[in-house]
Amino acid sequence: MMKRSKILLGLFTLFLVSCVTVNLYFPSGAIQKAADQIVDEEQGKVKVQEKKSDQKPQSSIMQNTVFTVSFSPSEAYAAEGDVDINVSTPAIRTLRDSLRDRFQLLKPYLDKGAVGQNSGGYLEIRDASPLTLKEKAELNMLVDKQNKDRRTLYEEIVRANKLGSDSIPKVEKIFAKSRSEKAQPGWWIQQENGQWVKK
């Protein structure tokens, strides 16, 4: 009888523990704010603020998350207003600098309409036919490097804020929205349905 009670108690405890789920609220508003800042910085619309190396980076999402746990199926959420997205790790700062520096070389191609901002948060070559062979080669190289840095930036933001790799597509979409909204008149942007429009 005693052995059976211990087994039942163990099973009951296991049941209670398995009923508690922790689900982080995806901080889309905070990431949108960070994306807007990064895109403005990349396009040279704002001055880059230099940070001292001994200064502590912003706290990550996990440090500002309040969890609620009860003994019934429940979810814990981070309050949107309490979230401070970390976009100033050494890796992220390096990527931001690289994106900003390379953007100056890409801007003439955006102005000509040879390349546009696609709906996934990346650059895409649209019409390179008017370009010389040298310009086409340069454009291909620039777009490839810029897109690799963008992808790495999105991954680093997710990693620095412990959001989980399944959050990368969400971060890409948020950056795509920001890049679309901040595109200059005459630039090409791709809408959600895949259609290209001139802003």
C-alpha cells in the first residue's frame, strides 16, 4: 500500500509540473523600435552614438521578464512595456557598422532601381540590365554581403535576447516593415503579395 501511494504521489507531482508552461511574449513593439533605429542609422538618417567599452549593454529580455506560475495550465508573459531589447552586443555593433558603411555603396543602385527591399527583410536585385558588367559584379557582391550581414544581425538579436531561433522569421518581417516604411521616394519595395512597387 505504501509503495502504491508513493507511485501515485510521484505521478501526481509529475502531472502538476507538466501543466505549468512558460511562454514568452514576443516583444514585437520593442523590436520594431530597435529596427527603426537600426534602419535610420544604416541609411545615415541619425548619428551613431559611440558607447564606451566599459559601459554595460542594455539588459536582455530575460532580465526584465516577470513570470507567473501556478499549479494549473498557465502561461507566463513578459509585459511589452518592461522589455528592453539588447541591440548593443559587440557582434551587433560590428554588424550595424558594416551595414551602415556598405549602404553608402548600395544607395546609388537603390536610386537607379536596380535593387529593392524585398518583403523578407533583404535586398533583391530587380533590374540590372542598364548596368555595366563591372557595376553588375559590384552590385552582386554588395547585395550578397549586405544580406549575409542582415541575416546575421537578425540571428544575433534573437540570440542576445534569448528569443529562440523560431523568432527569426518574425524579426525579419519587422525589419522588412521598417525598411519598407523608411525607403526613400523612388526606391522599389516588395509588398506582402510579392508585387514590386515604386515608393
